[in-house]
Amino acid sequence: MEEAVINVPLEKEEYIINMGPQHPSTHGVLRLVVSLRGEMVQNVEPHIGYVHRGIEKMCENLTYAQIIHLTDRMDYLSAHINNEAVCLAVEKALDIEVSDRVKYIRTILSELTRIQSHQLFWATYGMDLGGLTCFFYGLRDREMILDIFEETCGGRLIVSYNCPGGLMNDIHPNFQKRTKDFIKYFRKTLPEYDRLLTGNVIFRERLKDIGIINREDAIAWGLTGPVGRGSGFSCDVRKHNPYSAYNKVTFKEILYNEGDSLHRYQVRMDEMWESMNIIEQLIDNIPEGPYAAKMKPVIKLPEGEYWQSVETARGELGVYIVSDGNKYPYRVKFRSPNFVNLAPLNKLAAGFKIADLVAINGSLDLVIPDLDR
Amino acid sequence: MEFSIYDLTSFTHWIDSSLRASMSPGWAVAVEMIIIGVALLVFYALIGLFLVYAERKVCALMQNRLGPNRVGPGGIFQTVADLVKLLFVELVPIKNADKILFNVAPFIVIIASVMAIGALPFAKGLHAIDLNIGIFYLMAVSSMGVIGVLLAGWSSNNKYSLIGAMRSGAQIVSYELSVGLALVTMVVLAGTMQLSEMIEAQRWGWFIFKGHIPAVTAFVVYIVAGTAETNRGPFDLAEAESELTAGYHTEYSGIKFALFFLAEYINMFIVAAIAATVFLGGWMPLHVFGWDGFNKVMDFIPPFVWFLGKTFGVVFLMMWLKWTFPRLRIDQLLTLEWKYLLPLNIFNLLLMATLVLVGWHW
């Protein structure tokens, strides 16, 4: 039988390779159809949807308390922050003020989540560029945070610790001590990351001036998180629209104007320091109080539209809930940072080499299940 | 007949004379060739297995892990188990592949490395063939492997493989120059290309100490270029698993893949062995002129231990490089060679020639 021939308009001397859905450096089931000329990338076409589970549609048949457990499965590296987004939206709709204790704990856990996500980014980014050793260093330190999660939340990756009105249960007695131990340890270990990778001349030369996007374009494409801030777009939701306890702490928004892969990487490295600062400001001052507000057994939001955005490790996650007064939402829409951050990939990578495509794709730090939802 | 592990010449001569006593000279040579061939192949396989195990352990050391520790004490039989597994893996036929070239490619890679290993001096008297152009021969045969890599990439009917093979071609053609010039620098110092004479010249000081700055520079350049030539470490662009899945050997499975894998490790051994022979004195023990007691102690260690010790020292250095550095990009790789290493090398060669002419090297 003749094989089907797919005709793709190509220029002379161009050819197409298919990266993914199974490929070591697409971080999941992202498929990139890459037109190449020699080693030079001419065009990148991302094909998504390989882990589409219809989370937004499923939400329409679930109660608000149940929706939270689905949001873990979107950006699994920012699981706690995703939970928090839905909880904040529901609390906003019901006009519930949670106790300061809840706010503090949520903020600390959010920052721990951010650190472990950036650690994993660091680990896998080194691997994308061929330095396999950082993977083990990154995961070794991430394990400590996961242990803290395990003790307090029960889960390690998919924590599901938030519920509308507060938290599932109170923090573990060891929580404060272990978190402080971790910060003490990580303040010593983070410079090790820089010595192994950041300061390496090969690493810097690989990333410098690769995949540049300037501030105007970053705003036009809607890039958020470290990708936007690497281009000088001040987009930190924690700073501009503080939620939970972020208005009680002082921290710096990391901004670089260069907009290349190296500075997207650098934003994340610096953010780990800032996250540690935030945790240190809060960890000793967790106020006494109830860990959850009294809620009705069945939560019904008043009719209307509600929006809440939070800063996940990858950018701005927005939760948009339309309620018709039922116990199920009428429509839920998640504005996921990964989907938006993937969009300019072609613009970033065209004209660079295939090795740079891997570096650029890695510097966007995509989590594909969040992208497909 | 008395044998000594410090000088195996008498042992090899005894084999030769006893063979000649019992058969015609032609047959004796034929039998000797078979003995040498079998011995080399056995050594080849053992070194391959050991190096794979060593790489796993070294990489585990670098990465805060234990490495293989289940099969046998300390996991020493892990590579044997893997080899057995590879022998039983199905050889997947590739659609639209160039069958002949596809099957020939792994053998070219293997043959190149076997030919190189045959000319290495393992110990005093344990040297299969002592060519008067030994260095030249080693360089010539060790660069043949790239033909196999190119054929593998070309015949696989896979674009990733093709990119990997083309990268490998560009890389080896470039870095061959640096390897060659670094060795030529040492040939200038030694005044000979014969490996046995080079080693003998290092009796009272290895070349890396004797040759002052040019020798050290040549050693560094040789390690960098040699690593690049074996497609390893920060220069593994030909297989670059994060970009090209596995580069030129993507489509190979089972024992054919094992041949590529084995050849890569043997090539690393060969590069390290040449470095040990040319820069670090081969099997010659460390001698310091005037320290008689110290020299006696050093002489007590058998020559093949010296040789293997130095070689594995260099191998460890190469593994260390591999597990520390991220990979270069193809344009950076070529820039490094043509803009930095090559001019440095030529200058270094002139410097060495000047040193030798002035006579400062002894």
C-alpha cells in the first residue's frame, strides 16, 4: 500500500523534523513541528492538546470544593498556588474574610511551591543543555520541600491543601522548624547552583542573546511570570494586586531588560532568594486563629462573574467563574500562563539553531498539562 | 626460563622461540598473530565492560548517587547483565534504510578502535607492533571511526541521525587538527614518532614536566580536542540526546547499538592511553634524577599498573569534564577549534621548536 504523502509547502533546502510528543526536551507531550534549513530553525509550529482532559468543562459539573482538586492537575508544579486561586475567587464571591493565620500559611506554602518549581526548572534546564549533573542536585533539594508538604498537607506534589474559607487542616507542629531548617540549608546550597551552572562559561554563551523578546512585544503577547519579567515587563501579581499576606511583606520584583534566555533563567534564580526572604518574614509570625472559616456544607455563589488572578511559578494564573446561583458554576475559565507563554515560541526561535530551540523552549519553563488543561 | 612482570620482553621472546622450535617460521607468525588478536579482543571487551561500569560509578559520584549496586558486589556485574540484555534485544529493521551501509557502519567504528588499540604499548615488552611511525598510525586509524558515524547517520533514514552525523563529521574533521598538532608538538620534543623510543626518552622525567609550558599547553589542548574527537563530554553534539534524541545511533538497536556504545568507550580509552604514553611517560615509572631510593620504590610497581593507572587517571578527567559541563553548540564548537585552539597550537608548536633548538628541554 502506498504511504500517504503529506504535502507541506517548503522552500528549497528546507526540511521538517517532528519534535515530540515524545522527545526528551519538550518537557511532556508538547509537539513541535520544526522546519529546518541545515541546523537553522525557519519555523516552529507547536501542536498542543495531547493531555487535554477538559478540565474547564468538567468544572461545570462539580461543586466549588471539588473544583480545587482538579486545579492541582493543571500546573502540577504550582499545585498549591492553583488551589489558592480558586479559593480566593470563591471567597471573594461570598465576601468571606479568612483569618490572618490562613493568609500567612497560604503565602508561605505558595513561596515554598515557587522555590520547588524553580528548583525543578533549574534541574531540567541544565539537562536540556546537556549538563546532566544539575538534575540530581535540583531534585535533592526539592525533596526537602516535598517532605514539608507531605507532613503538613498529606500530598507531596498534588497537595490539595486549600479549601474555600481556609485550609483542610492546621499545620503540622514541625512545619515551622522544618521550613526554617530548609531555608538555612538552601541559603548555603543556592550559591552551589550558581557555581555549577550559572557561572559556567559554556552555559552563559549558550543562552546569551538567544531568543530575545523586548518589553513591548512581551506585553503585546501577554507574557507573564519570569518570562515577562526577563523582558522588563513588571507583571508580578503579588506586587501589583496583592492577595493573601503579600501586602504584609517586603520583597523585590526581579526585573531584567535584556529579554534573552539567560535573563529569563536569572529571574528564576533571583526569585528563589526573594521567596526565601518572604518566608523568613512570615514563618515566625504566623498568628493564632482558626485555620478555616465556617462554611455552609454546599457552597452556592451568588449570580455573577468573578475573577481572581494569582502569581504561579510560571506567571499569572487567572480564574474566571460565571455563576448562575447554582451549586455548580455555569462556566469556569482558567487563564493559564503556560498557554500564553508558549505562543511566541516561533518568534523567539526562528533564525536560531536547533540547539537554541531547546534552550529557548526550556527557558519558557512550560508545564504541558497546564497548557492543555 | 625466568619471567618478570617488570620486563615482559623475555616472556614474549620465549613464546616466539618455542613456537619457532615446533613449526615453520611462517606458521609461527600466523599462530602469534592469532594469539595477539585473541588477547587484544579479550582485553578490548574487558576494558569496554570496565569503562562502562567506571563511568556509571564516576557519574554517580559526581551526582550524589550510589550508581549500580545490585548485580554482584558493588554492582560490578551490572554491565555484564546489560550486555546480555543487549544481545537478546530485537534488531529492528528500518524502513527505507540503506541496508548495506546501515549494517556496515558499526563495524567500521569498531574496526577503527581495534586497529588503534593494537599499537598501544601496554607495558615493557607488551607491545603488539612497534611501528617507527607509531603516533602517526594511531592518529590515522583513530580518525577512521568517523566514517562509520557518518554512514550510520546517512543510512538510517532519520533526520535526527543525519543532523548528528553531519555534526560529527564537522567536529572530527576540525578537532583532528588540534589532536595532530598537539601530538606533533610532543614529537618535536621527543625527536621520534616511535612509541617505544618516546617512552624510553621519558625515563628521567615525563614529557609534561620536561617540555615546560608548551608541553602543558599541548596536554590541555590534547585533552580538549581528544574529548571532542571521541564525541564525549561537553562535545557530545553528535548524540545530543536533548536535541537529537540519540543522534547518529537513534535507529540502532540491540548488539549493533552495543557496538557503537563499546567503540565510544574504547575510543575514550585510546585517547587517554595516547595521552598517558606521550605526555605522562606510558608504562615508565615516575623517576626523579638523584632520588635513588624513591626511584627504587617507584620501580617496584609493575609497568602495566603504571600504564593503566595513568590511562584511567586521564579517563577520570574526561568523565569529570563530561559530568560537569553543559554541551556546546555547533558554532561555538567550531569557533573554539578554528579561532582559539588552532592558533594556540601553531604558536605552541613554534615555541616548542624554539625550546628544542635552544636546548632548554633537558
